[in-house]
Amino acid sequence: MEAKRILAVHDLSCYGAASLGIVMPVLTAFGYKVVAFPSVILSSTTDIDRDPVALDTTEWMHKVVARWKEQHMTFDAIYTGWLGDPRQIALLVNLCEQSQHEKITIFVDPVLGDDGALYPGQEELVKVINGLVGIAHVITPNPTETALLLGKQPRDCGVEEDGTVTVNNVYELLNALTLVYPRVLPIIKSVVSGNRIGVCVRFTSDNTTGVKKPITKMILGTRTTAPSVGGTGDLFASLLIGRWLKYINSQSNQYDKATMIKSVVKTISEVMITIQRGKIKDLPFRDLLHCT
């Protein structure tokens, strides 16, 4: 059987590890064919240089999509992350809608902000990204991005200064998110409870087979004091997508999905424990991915 082909729409940093620098090796390790589609090319990651030299790829992206259509090229999944220009939203929405078939899965990591604030340069993108989020099958926002998708101020939604949200405050966010995007499976990251951290997911009759009434599931792992490492969110989403395409189908119930998500949270927890012990410092961690 031919390997599944994933279109990965993310920024590409020449120096540093994040976005496509994480996505490509992780998904390739699963055995997928990864089609890299840079939404912007940066001289380095922003944790190295707060104002990297950027190359806008928007016009090039339009030409590439037109050529793909001419060549009848298709994808088994489309996975979007950081987008470099709000004009890319309409292009990607059109591409997703024209690529729709029974087996395609659309994953959106709405990279808009963190730590309770919008990222610089995303002021216009946040106004139009709902069009892309609304046609996704799965989204993986952090608490800040969740509030922004709802048109709210993160601080008013209980988002802490470190970008986390407590278990008590995440319920309201999830309820609101599923009302605005009823067909989308939301997985909110950076949910904390004491010395535990992980995700919160909302299963409904619209996003999961066999669910008669909404079910909210907390999936938490060990919270460490490990230093922040750029690309951890990209690693989480890439592992999620890699395992989703391997184990989840249209008939999967909430138990199947929760078990798969739990395995991803566990892997990320192992990564952070290893960082805390000082054994590794950079992503990706190939020996910790457990891709098979």
C-alpha cells in the first residue's frame, strides 16, 4: 500500500528547529510522504532572533496550488500551522474544499499567540482564520489561541501569564469553542491541574461517531520544571497527526481517540522529563517518538 501523503503548511526557519524543521522528520519517521509547503521562510526561529529576515511566499503558493491542480495532485491529509499572510487563508480554504474526499483529514494548529498575547504580525490573520478553522476536522490551539478564536481577551478567559489554563477555566472555553465550530474536534493544550499538565478534548455527536451527548476528557501528564524548548507544540501536533492517520478512521469512537491522544501526551511528558534531567536540549527527539 502506498504511503499516505501529508501536505504540511508551516513556516520554514533556516536556523533553529521548529515548524517544518520538526514536522518533516517526525511525520517521515511514521512512514508518510510529507509535502512541505512553506508559508514563509525565515532566517531563524524567533527564539533566536526576535526579528528574523522573512521571505513572503504567498504569491509563490498560489502558483504552486495552480500547478498541483493541473497535475491532479492529491493529499490524504492537510496540516496547517503558522501562516505568514492572511491572504493565505482563502487559498488554503479553497484547497481544502476542493481536496475534500471521504478519507482526507484536515488538521489546523491555529498559531496566533501564547502567554495571553497575540504574536506580533498576526493582527490581520486572527480576523480571518476562522474560515480555515471551521472546515478542519481537528484543531490544537493553546489557551491563548482558543480565546482569540472566540474573539475574547485571553486574560478574561483565565489564561495565565505562562500561557496555561486551569482545569476549572478550560470547560467554559471548550463549551464555547464547540458551539462556534460544532463539527471540529478541539484539543486544547497547556491545561494544568496541580503538578499535572496536558490537554482537554471535547467529543460531540458532530465530531465523533457514537457520541450522544458532549463528553469532555482531561488527558494529563507529569508537569516538570524543564526549561521551555522551541518546537514542543509542533512536536505534539505532529505526533498527534502521525498517530491519528495510523489508528483513527471514520468509525473510531471517543475511547479510541482518547487512547491515541493519551499516548501522545505521555510521549511529550517523557520528552520534558528527559529535558529536566539534562539529557537532551534540542528537538526533535527521534528516540522518544515511538512512531511504530
